[in-house]
Amino acid sequence: MNPGAIVRFRNRDWVLLPADGDEVFLLRPLTGTSDEVVAVHRTLAGLLGYTLPTERLSPSAFPLPTADSVGDARSVRLLWQAARLLLREGAAPFRSFGRISVRPRTYQLVPLMMALRLDPVRLLIADDVGVGKTIEAGLILRELLDRGEVRRFAVLCPPYLCYQWQKELAEKFHLDAVVIGSDTIGRLERTVPPGKTVYQHYEAQVISIDFVKQGRNRHAFLISPPELVIVDEAHGATPGTDQRHLRYELVRGLARDPARHLILLTATPHSGIPEAFRRLLGLLNPRFESWDLAALDPAQRSRLARHFVQRTRRDIEQYWEEGAHCFPQRDTQDATYQLSPAYRRLFTAVYEFCTEIVRSGEDLQAHRRRMRWWAALALLRCVMSSPQAARVALRSRYRGEGAAETAEADDITYVYEPSDRAPFDEVPEPQLERAEAEFSDAERARLRRLEALAAAITEQDDTKLAGCIALIESLLRDGFNPVVWCYYVETAEYVADRLRTALAGRFPDVRVLCLTGRVGEDERRLKVQELMAEPRRVLVATDCLSEGINLQEGFNAVVHYDLPWNPNRLEQREGRVDRYGQPSPVVRAVRYYGTDNLVDGAVIRVLLDKAREIHRTLGTYVPVPEEEQFVVEALINFLFFKRGFRPGAQLALQLGDDPVEALHRRWSLDADRERTSRTRFAQHALRPEEVRRELEATDAVLGDPAAVRNFVLLAAEQVGLQIRRADRDVWHIFTGPEATATVPEMVRAALPAGVRERWTVTFTSPVAAGAEYLGRNHPFVTALARYLFERAFDAGLAGVTRCGCIRTRQVSRLTTLVLLRPRYRLEQWGRPPRLAEEALVAGWRGFGEDWLSPEQALNLLGAAEPQAEIPAAERRELVGLMLEQLKELLDAGQDGPLGRILADRAAALEAAHRRVRQITGEAARGLAVRPHWPPDVLGLLILQPVAGGS
């Protein structure tokens, strides 16, 4: 018995699948999917000794339809649609597409095609923010798994991305991965058999890189790492700080195995440090680390291009036709405010104090001078954030314990931007206390007076808040759901509280939610999901949400209440909503700042305007050079050593101080390098029409989103589910007890548990806010298809039948359509054979003298509608007659008409496989696609012409 054959085991029919070894048989239920495969030892199957009759594996055959139950074209069409959607081992060139629940865009197939050229896969995917790098990496992972080239994999990512990855792998790629980190390791270790580690036991892992990089965790992981590793935010795994160095050593240890597949993901591969970028490329191939990237010869450039893809949205929109429909248009605006008299007095006094402590510290030791810098920057930033943050920053902390501690190297992250961990959103009280310990008695007394001045600021004095409320009201009126980004917890809570009060009268249906680092990560995710179910919503958040949680499904505007001091953070904030999957055609991003305070002016002039200029020219953001000290020196110079600035005056500042000019020169050089890199590695050698052709070929086998929608709408009506259109491609499925009382249990169990009355779904991506995407592998779609497919094989149930007969004007002669599920053996030299399937429609006119092409037969199946009644006895007679002819066709074997159709189809599939291998550069040695005989005959539809029909 060869793979593909129908066998009998335990009083049930199965499909025999290829197995890796000779010890077991792999069996799939005849009406089931490959998710239900069972392994049976050959001894148990009766080949090496006596067993019970039911335990023996014996030849069988797929049951032919009968004329006992004859339906209409709709019932047969449902059977064919269900059969196609249940396919997992599709015969199309991409092995994995039958198992994914996302319909990839053609541009997202480029990294997959590049990966298929490589053995092992060593790839750096550096596409722009929001392009869909997770999907691109997931496609490669799923394809290698389904080809049998890897069995175990791990995703290494920052801790705040772990659960996002776990969710994406489960929902889009049907991979059940465990999260390994400090909060899960104890529970997971209790489930591991003796003698194994967590890393050896679980085949699918998402691991916190900051957990596994440490000592014994790294040792345990590197004992037996998986065959494939994905490293997200890979720019954080290059040498730099101690923490980055540990990450780098971990990934470099994995890369030393020349057989390991390694996929690196980052939107910012160039950190501004050329050596760090070369180290990153050296993880793909050690030779790359020594290359001068500014002077690559053609051979080197071609070699590197095999491993490196880097595209901006502009590249995708201009080169890939569908790209223009994948991303929203970003409408970037500025909104401003001016300080009230009371707030201006506070700012002026604080600014003068900070200027004095900075200038008076010029003769101090370097670390004490830097401590004053950081204190001055932190004080100004807090004061300009909100009255609450100002009060916390200015309150007395000095207790007279003695001299300050030596400043720590990472203190700077509290006033610039955190880089090696999740964002820190608390006022930097420890750093301010250390600085205050260095102040003179007069300086401390002055600080107390500033604290009193801050305490006197009332809500009526806060023109920044008043302007923000007006801005949010305007956005809501324009139909936007905004995210308001703040830097400090105190500011976020203050803004959210005032917004709730202000909006309650004019927008009673708007819910305002505040999320900060004081809320646990799991709780943040849950609260975001709850908020996105509200009809209108405003989210106030700190940068704890600027990485790790995508917000595009529920929000389409951002307001930077506090300007970030790192342009990279600006892009990360806006990238939460402006990304692949955003259903709104336009997202609005508002920089909100004061026109009469030097703090916002410094950030705008020194950092954000330069970043915007580069983005307009290049089409993407280029990271600010990463040495925070270099950036802080530019800010300090701009804020405290410029001449001619008077606090409270309108800003009319010019660059000219050396640190600022030096920063901008270096940044411009980085932008020029980035432009050259993206030009060289945008991978335009892969032609869109070639990629699109293979995607369409896959759709023909497995069904595109429109096919899923048509099936669900038709099938829902058949099983008694109420479904109603809400928008263009948004539908409501009614799930209440009364609405589902007559729905079969198998289908009812697949409805979402948390939805009480109405489930909002869509069949297209981007997904509309509040809707759930139903792809071909969604559990509900699978349950619906499985129920109807099995029902068709139960002769006692009506509605979905294997045989149909109608009288229609679609044909002028008696026409028979036969629904087939052929299996093919895919062979290639050096690899084990694979089994693949498809749902195929064949047909003939009259009594077999005039055959239709499969495309003609499929079109007839979709278009045929009854136009006249046929008596039941006549229907059964016609079906019985054509079933007899079908048996004769099957008896004719592979030399008969059906055999020739399968042979032609196998040749077409083989050509498609060869085309993909030609595009990807894979070897096609020994490639062959051979049909298994006989095919499964699922059903039959007879079309009888209406008198006078066309």
C-alpha cells in the first residue's frame, strides 16, 4: 500500500500518509484533516504477526456517491467549498499556505522566496516599521516546518513582545508556542519530563531574550537549541552596553552552528554605529563583518543581497501595485499652545535655576558635572510635562545623608530615552535626590521656593491641558479615535482624569482609559482589548505601550502631549497605529508643543525637525545616533549656553553651536548611508507579476478571502445561523441562546465564548475596528466546513448532499460535473516524498464525448442555478445513470479521460513548482508531481438544459 491509498483500520476508513520511517503508518481520517493524523505501529497493524481483525490495516476505497439522496446545485456547491477549505496539504508550490490564517500580500512573499534560496536560511529582514515583518518571518517559519526541514524553533525577543509573538503565531500560523521568561519558567519546568530542560521539551518557543541571555539560562538553552531561531528587534543584540553584549553573545553562539537557520528582524538595522551594523551582518555570515559596506564590489553586493532585504513603505507602494492599498496615509500636523502667566513664571524661574546649576558646575569633576546636566534636563522636562510631574520633581528629597553617590552610567536614560529595556515612565526621583545632595544650601532653599511655586499652579493655569482637550474634541468630531502619548505616569493620569470630565458632556459615548507602567503587562493587554470594543474611545498612555502592543485595529490618531526626546520613540508611537492592518485610510499624527518655552523648542529644532526632514527625503526614519551622551550634549548646549534667548519670548532659534551641528552632520551621513543601502537591498529583482502569479495559483487551490466569505454566508444559512451585513465587508453573526438554539453543537462550540449576542467579523484585511478576521483556517470556518463535509456523507441528512440534479439555462446539453479530491505524490531528489491534495471539478457533456476543462467545469459549478423543476424520480434516474458512467470512467484507469485530466493537472502543478524554484533559485533536480489513482469522488452534479435555454 502506497501513500495516498485508502485503508481500513478499526472499522473506519483512512488515508495513508507518508511517514519518516518504516516503523509506523500515519493515518488521516477520510473526512478529517491532517491535524487529526494518528500513528500506528506496523506490528499493531498486523503486518508482522497476528492481531485482531479490527486492528489490521487492509485496503479500502473511497465510497462513491449514491442516488439515494439528490439535492440541488447549492448543496453540492457547499460540499465542494467545504472540501477545499479543509485542505491542509495543498498541492500548490507553497506548502504552508493551507495552514495559515492570513492571506499574505505579494510583497510579503519576497523574504520567503529569498529564504528558499538559502541553505541554511540566514536572513536579515529590515523592512520599515509597520510593513509586517512578523508575517514575513512567520511565512518562512511555517514553510520550513511544513516542508519538514525544521521541527523545533524559538523566537527571541524583548520581554514586552513575547505575548504579542505568541498571539500572532497562534492566530495567523496555527503554531502553539509557549512563552519562556521569568514569570513562566517555574510553571513550565513542572511539566517537563525528567532529564530534559524546558528548551529541549517544547518544540515551539517564544523566549524573552533578556531572560535567556543570563548565565545558567543561556547555558541550558545552548545545550540543544532549535534548528530555527528568529531574533526580533535584532538591533538590540549588537555590542554596546553590557546588556546588549550579553544578547549579542547569545545570538553569536547560536550563529556558530553553520546548519542553524537564523532570521533577524529589525526596522532600524543601522544604529548609527557602522561597527555594530557589521557585527549584525556577521551573524549571517562571518565574512560580512570584515567588509567595508561603503565600498562593496559587485560580487560582495550580490552576495549580501541574498541575505538582506530592506524596503521602505515608499518602495512597496511604488513598486508593488497593491502596496498603495496596504498602508494608510499619515497626516502629520502640528498644534501649539502658549504658557499662561502663572505657568510662565514657574517655567522662567525653573529655567533660570537650571541654567545656573549647569553653568556653575562646569569646573566640577566630569561625573558631578553630568549629574547637574541630568538634573537640569529632568527638572525642565517634568515642569513642562504637567503640574503634577512638576510637583513630584521639585519636592524636597535631601535628607542630609552625606555626599552623593557616583552617578551611574544609565542615569542618562531617565532624562533621554531608555534603550535597553521597556520604557521607564516614572519621575527620576533617585537621580534628582543624588543631584540635590550636591547642591549648596542656597540652591536647595531656592528649589523649595520653586516647589511652592509649582504647588500654586491650578488647572485653570494649564493652557497645555486646555489646548489638548480642544484638540481631542476636534479629532473625535472628525471621526478619529486618538492615543494621547505622555512621558510620565503623573501626567498621563492627570490628563486622562481631566479628559473624562471634559468629554462627558459633549461625547457621552466616549470612554477614556489611562495605561502606564504601573499596570501589569497582561492587564494592559486585556484593558486595551476591552477599550477597542467601545464605539468611541480615547487612550492616554505612557511609552510602556509604544512597543509590543499594536493598536491599529482600534485607533487611528496619535497626539504627542509630551514630545519624545528621541525621534525613534516618535516613530514607535506613531507606528502603533500607522502600520499594516490599519483599516482607516488616513491616520493623523499631531506634534503638540509650546511656542514660548525653550524645552519644546530645543527638542523640535535639535531632534524632531531633523528627523522629519530625513523622513520626507528618504521615506523612512533614520535613528538618531545612539550615543545618548552625544545627543544630551547637544541639548545642553542648545538649552543653557545659547545667547540671546529670553524665557517667554517666541522662539526664533538658529542652529550654530558645534555640538548641534556635529549631531546633524552625523545624522545626515547616516541618512545618506541608509538611502544607499535601501536602494541596493530593496530586492526589486523579484518581479511583482511573478510573485503574484504564484499567489493566485495558490488561491485557485485553497481559496481566496472571497471564497471564504461566500462559503460562510451560504453555510451559516444552511445550519441556521443568523448573519447580517453591517458594513462593506463587516458582518454580524448572532450568537445569543435563542439565535443559536437550532445550530448544530459542533458549530455552536466554535463560536467565541465571550460574545453574548452579536459577533462582528470580516473576511478582508486590514481588519475593521471591533471585527474579527475569518480566514480559511479560523476555528469557526473549519468547524463549519467540517460539519457540512461530514453531513454530506450521512445519507440520512438533507441540505448538503453528494449528488445534485437541476434544470438550468446555463447549459444547452446534458452536462455532468464531478467533484474530485485527487492526491499527488511530490517527489524531489534527496528529500522524502510528500503527499498533496486539491479539490478539483471535472465535467463532460452528453455521455463523455465532449469534455470540459477544469476551469469551465468550476465556473459552471459556481454559476448554475435551477430554472425549472425536475421530478424526484427523474432526478434519481439521471443521477443513477451518470454514476454508472462514472464507474466506467474510473474502471478505465489512468489511461481514461479522468486519468488524462489528472495527468494534465499534475503537469501544471509540476510546472508551477518549477517556476517557484526558478524564482527562488532552489534546485529542481528530480522534481516530479505524480497523481495517485484513483481520486476521491466527493460528489456529482447533473445539469439538464431547460427547453429553449442557451
